[in-house]
Amino acid sequence: MIELHSLTCNYGEKVVLEDLTLTIASHISILGANGSGKSTLAKAICDMITYDGNIILDGKNIQTYTDKERARKIAYIPTKLDFYDEFLSLEEFVLLGRFAHKKNFFDYSVQDRKKAQEQMDFLHLSHLKKHTLSSLSSGETALALMAQALTQESEIIIFDEPTANLDPKNSKIIAQHIKNLKQTHQTVVITHDIHLAHFLENQVLFLQEKKALCFEDDFFTDTTLSKLYGVSFSSLDVCYE
């Protein structure tokens, strides 16, 4: 469970989120216009940026966790993969997810490698495991990021724009995987993709003017969407079914 207490995030003098107090107890989709603070909120929850206020993760202030403890609790999957080693293989990248569990100064264990292999098998990536990350397609890269997060075995997974830059086929594959993961993980999905959010059937958190609006079952109506986004909506067509 994630609790936010008077959370305020800013970049220089620009306040992006202001005095947010709320509880994220289950699966949630976070939507909002460009620049509304969606990714900022995700990074704050993962203690990746500075902020004012308090973030409590399972009853404990997130800033009191060690890096490895926090990684075992929560995983962040970015919108895109920034290469720090273009020759790193998919297999090596996925195995890095076990860093939160391995002993310092020791190599990854046989069990660590087995868990990485299991996730590559699960996401149908094993045939690519010797390929470099830079050689993967956008869809394969999205699955690689998910495989690493699953190998990390975190309790909560935050997806930041998981279907961005994907074609309809790969978007559907990613959407179905995220929905299935709700059975084993708490999921937080940041997205502009209203169809994805509708398909996931999560509670919706809509960020607007530095604040957060919570919706249960009344978000996906033409009236609500038109009001929030300032454009006309009519008969939302769900494409992930």
C-alpha cells in the first residue's frame, strides 16, 4: 500500500504537484494531460526525485528503505530504455533485476539465472536472449523491461507509458500482460492511452492543475472525459478486447 501525505513536487520554481494526500491501496491507472505530473508522481513514489511531504510504503517511510529493500518492494518501468551499454545482451539485462536479491561482492547465483530465464520464457523472449538491447524492436524492448521488473520480484510495479510508440499488435500484447499481472502484483499504470486504462479496469487517478481527482466507475463516460480533457468524446471504442 502506498500513502502520500502532503506531497509536493517541483522543478525549480515550477510546482508540478501540490499537497497531495491520498492512499493507493490497489491497482490504479494514472491519467492526465501532458505536463500534469504523472511521471513526476511515479518517480517520487520510487524515491527517484526530491519532494516535500511523506511517502509511506507498507507502513514505512520510503526514504528509510535501503536501495535493495526498496527495489524488492517496488519496480519502475520507464517509457523507454536508455542504453548505457549498447552491447549488453537481453539475457544480461533481465538478470540485472536480481541485483536487489544477490549478496554484495558475489556473482549472480544459479537460482538468480533460473528466475531470469523463467521470465524470458514467460514473455516469449528466450529466442532473443543473446541479442543486444540495441537490436531489439520497440515491442521487444517493452517486453524486456517487463521481464527485468518481474525478475526483480517486486511487490508493486509502476508502468510509465507502457504502450507509447508501440503498434496496435504490441500494445495489445503489453496490455494483456499488465492485466494478467494484477493477479500477482499491485500495478500502477501511467498512461495517455484511454483505451488501455479502460481495458485494465483499474481505479483512475486523474492529475489536473497540481491536484489529483479519484474515480471508481464513473470516469469512462463521454461527459466526464469531455470535461476533463476539454475535447468532445463519443462512444469510447475499446481496441484491446
